[in-house]
Amino acid sequence: METPDLDISSYQTKTPPNTPEEDDASSNGDFEKLPSTWDFSAATTRHIKTLKKYTEKTDRASKLVQQEGPCLCRLENTLGKNSIDTMTSPLSSTSEAGEEQTNEASGTIHVSKLEYKRVDEIWNEKEGKFKIVEWVGSDLDRLDEFLFVVRERTDKNTLERTSYIDIKSPWIRDILREICENVRGVSLVDSKPSIELNIIFHVRSDLQRQREVISRGSERSTAEKHLKVFLRYLEAAFRPIDERLSELLKNKEISYDLLWALFKPNMEVYTTCKGTQVSRCVLYSQMERKKDMAGTPYMHIETRYLGSDGKALGEVPSSSSIPIFRGATRIDLLPAYPLQYHPEKDEIRSQLEECGRRFVSLLGIHHQQYKGRAFDYDEDGNIVACHVEGNIMVDSECFQENMPNYPCPRPQKVRPQWSVLGRCEAVKLVDIDPEQLQPEDFLICSPTILGFSLAMKKFLEFAVKHVTNVKWSECSFEDVNIPEGKKKAIYALTKTYIGRGADDAFHDFIQGKGRGINFLLYGPPGVGKTLTAETLAETFKVPLYTVAAGQIGVDHVRVEKILKSIFKIASRWGAILLLDEADVFLAERALDPYTNALVSVFLRELEHYEGILFLTTNRMNTFDSAILSRIHLPLRYEPLKKDAREGVWLFFIKQARTTAGHATYNDKVINDLAEKKLNGREIRNTVFIARSMAEYDGKVVNEAYLREAIETRKQLDEDFQGAGAIENTHSYL
């Protein structure tokens, strides 16, 4: 038989209404009065029909899974004959009694009995709210005399019962306020507040300690007497749960109906990041039974951790879920469970604390390297994971500026917190000083950081665990095969710009204009234009932000918006910006309105760019004069000659290192390879193929692998250059 949908525990922030207070003139109207005998008179027909409706469901309810606990009363007794007998007879608990204390002027009744009372609350269909059901002539009008009232609420649909404690004793109230000060989902603001009984399950030891402290006084205080009655009730109420829980925990197991008893407020919870699948730790706040779209029950667990929006470090809400399961299961197999039950809790704690320290060190803007799983969300809110390898920019603030609709929780501002005196205090949850963090704080830091993949040109969430410092290439700008004079000019302009001061006067005297350095690299494909920008970034150890002009589009309105964003981001990161194949923005303006609009937009945005920009194009002429006037240094690249090809082969072979070691070569090998009339891009791809094959074989790159890679590309070259065309036609015959 399937387990029914039972609302095991619902730690709601908003506590259900308390029992009526005596100074409420309309309080008597909040109760359904039942006859004290089984006289089914016309006057009580409506009330009996209500009871009959619930009684008819008893047979069905009795077949449901039996569960223990004050809020999980055995359902075979739910509003059956026994419950009706209970509601039509006096209710009492303790035998101790005190004297009544009534304010003659106001008629307000204060706590005067060392007793508690139990009442039942059911749904009133006519009035659309829960109402207390009691027998006529009972003392419901004097509920404030009791220390506390145990209110059993019956769900209108499932017949499940949830227990609430309506606190009347100011001593019990004040002690609970102090104990539950940092417990989420609990509001003890009212003078006579209500609290779900299950929450008290985890603070019984604190209550007992408070009683022991109070009892050390010379005289037995009123607070101690009230606590004694309260603790006596809690001991009896939770005894069945304690017995079941103890047996389960001996085997490190738990049942679904006792999940609420496993998670203690503010305890450390182990789970995994949904996007990167790395381990993480959060703090438990509260839980609630829910159903998914298919109607399948699950336990919704609300948690929190330390995160950052790029501006401040603070507390961020999060959540996990545990699907319903039968019987008992190992605790460490749950999607989320207390960290203390992790098989390697000490090791995982150490790892997460170190990850937290790394997270804090990455606050702000950082150029880093990454290899691993990253993710973002699609339009429907589903996680889209991908593998990222290469340089990234860590920048949470920039991420959220460019991804305003991204479903990323932000640090909460303030949370109201009530002290034992009932004074509302604002607890600051943002702008936490990282220098003041303790090991337990690092433990709950976010396992992911927001940033941008420079290779994929995409904002993503990255696992902090896989973020490392950049490993710069051994090859430098000096190895690039371009004329020495122009190489020196490029290097000097770049170095001067990067090392400039804020008050540098070498820019347009109109503020905000002309503060960048613009290079134009033009010539045939594969002659080193892109390589020039790449090696320059490696040499100066700055990010290289590459954007293909085709990714920007041709709609001038959209282009303006995208260019503005690209220039702003590149300037923010201090990156070298490479706008590749920028032909459409460089073309001479004529009669074509679309081209004119694009060039005009580009010129306007270029005026305000503050950074180093490389424009590359295969065009050899027809540049717009206005564009040329804004170029600091144009550089023309010629087709590679043999000596230039030797330099390119040498450049890439030096970088072709495998796990077995560096590549082996000599001057003769380089000279022979340079005989092949390949451009720079083709040489790069050939070396990449050779390296991949050598890595697969567990060897270093050598002449054999390089020649094999050339032969691999040979067929492609022949097909596109006409060789082998006749032979290929036979495949269609």
C-alpha cells in the first residue's frame, strides 16, 4: 500500500492563531459548542453533522500509516468515537492547582493554575476558518489561567493532526524566546505566543538546563514551577518518538516520518551543489512537507549559507528536497543530511573549510584558470551544465549586472530578531567582514563563484574547487614573427598604457574620450594577427577578451547595446580586447545605409572606450577614413615565407608538451616542415593533432607524429584545391 500524503511537520514562519484571550469581547463566538450529552436535538444538528463527516472518514484514516508524535497522532483515533468522548468530557492534565488572579477592573484573567489544557481545533466550512470544538459549559472562557494550552489541529483534507503550544505563562514564554532566539520559522513576538510542538523537540535539553540554573536559587521560583509542568508534559509527549528515533539512529538510519526529528535548527547539513555536483555544507533553518507537480510528496528543507553579490558577503537562503521513501534508509544516502553522519566527516569538513577560504579570497575581480563542470539556467529555470577549460574572469558584480534575471539568491538585508525582553532587534546579515570569519563560517561558504568563461564567451557559475591560478604560457611576444620595428612599437604602446597613472595626460582633452589604444592588424588568414594579441596578453599577464564580429550581429540598435557592454566589461577587467574579423565595422561608408549605421555606431562607442583594442581583418583596403584616424598603429601582415614558417613551427612545437614531456626536434626537422606551404593557423592545427596523438600513446611529440598529422590534413587540402576530384566522383557511381 502506498504511503499517504501526511503533513509530518510544517515549520511555518507564520504560526497558526493562538487560542482566544479573555479580553476579546467576541472570543466566545470562536468556539463550536457541543452538547454535554448525546442528545441529537435540532439545535445541535449542524455540529453533529460536522462530527459525523469526520467520523465517517475514520475507517479510511485508520488504514493509513501509523505515526508517532504530538503532531502525528495515530490516525485510527482521529475524531472517531474516542475523540468525540474526549471533546465531550472535561480536559485536564496535572493535579497541581493555584489560586485565581483576576483583575477586577479589566476582567483579564492571569495564569493561576499549575496546569495545562488540551483542546481540539477543526475546520469550519461555513466560516472558512479553524475553530475550537468544545463541550457546552466547559471553562474555555478561562484558558488564560493555564500555563499553556495544547491545541490539536485537524487538517480538513487529510485528517492529519498537528500540535501547537499556546504559551500563557510569561516565564515559559521568556525562556523560550531566549532559547529560540536564532531558530528560524519561530515567532514569539506576541505576549501569549504559539509555537509548533515539533520545534520544541530540539530545545528540550536547553529548557532542562534553564530549569537547573533557576533551581540553584535559595527559593523555588515561579519560573521553575512552570518549567517543571512544561517539561513533564514534553517528556510524556515525546517519549514514543525518542524510543523510535533512538533505535533508528543506532544503525544510522531514519524513516521518512521522522525526518523532522533528525534535523535540528542551525545544524550543519551536508549536500551537493546541483549544478557542479561538488560537496557543500549549509545551515538548517526549517522544513515543510510539499508535493511536486505529479502529486508525489517530498520534504522541502530550507537552509542558508554565506554568499556574495559582488558587493557584500552575507547570508543567502537555499533549499534542498528529500523525496518520500518507504521504511528506513541510511542517513548518508539522503540528498541532504546532518554533516555529523557523513562517513568521512572530518576530512570533508577540512575540505569545505579550505574551499570556503578560497571562496572568500575570490571576492572581487580575479583572472583565473578553470577546468571542470560549470552551469547556468535556461529560460525555464532548468540547470544547463557544460565542461569549461581555459581562463575565466571571476566577477560576481559584473555577472549580476549582465544577467539581471538569473535565478541566483542574493544576500538578505536584515532579519528581525526578538530578544528575551521582547524588543525587536535588526540582525545584520550582509556586509560581513571576511577578516572576522571563523572556521565554521568558511564551512558554509558558497561552493560556486560567478564569472565569465573567456573561451566560451559566456557568464556561468563555476565550482570554487576547480578554480586555480593562471598558468602563463612559456612562449612570449618576442617569439612572434613580425618586423622588429613594429613589434617594438606594439610592445611599447601596450606597456605604457598598462603602466599609466590615473592622471596621465596623454589622451583626448575632452573628458571621457580617446583614452584607449587601438591597433589594426590586417592581412591574409593565418599569418599571425590573432597570435599577436594572444602572446601580448600572455607577456603582460592580462586577460584576453576575444569577440568575433559575427557574434555581435548587424542590427545597429542591437550592435550599439552589445558594443557598449563589451567595451565596458573589457575596460573593467583591464583586458586586451580582440575584435576578430571586424570587416563590417571598418568598411568605407558609401550609399549602403546599413553599413553606414554600423560604422557610425562603432565609431561612437570607440570614442569612449578606455582600454587596449586589437582589430583584425582580412581586408587590404577600403577602410573608412574616420576609423583609420582613430587607429594608433596599423600593422600589415604578408603571406608567410619559408623563414617565417620556420618561426611559426618552432613557436607552436615548443608549446606541444604532453604528460610524457616536451617535444623533440632539431633544425633539420623544422626546416623540412617549413617547406610545406601552410599558414599559421594550419600549422597550429597540425601541431595540435600531433600532440593529441602523442598524448594518446603516452609519448612526446616528435617528427613522426608531426608528419602523420600533416598526412591527416593532406586529403582535406587536396579536395579543396582540386586534387583527387576525379577519384572522388567514383563514390557517386
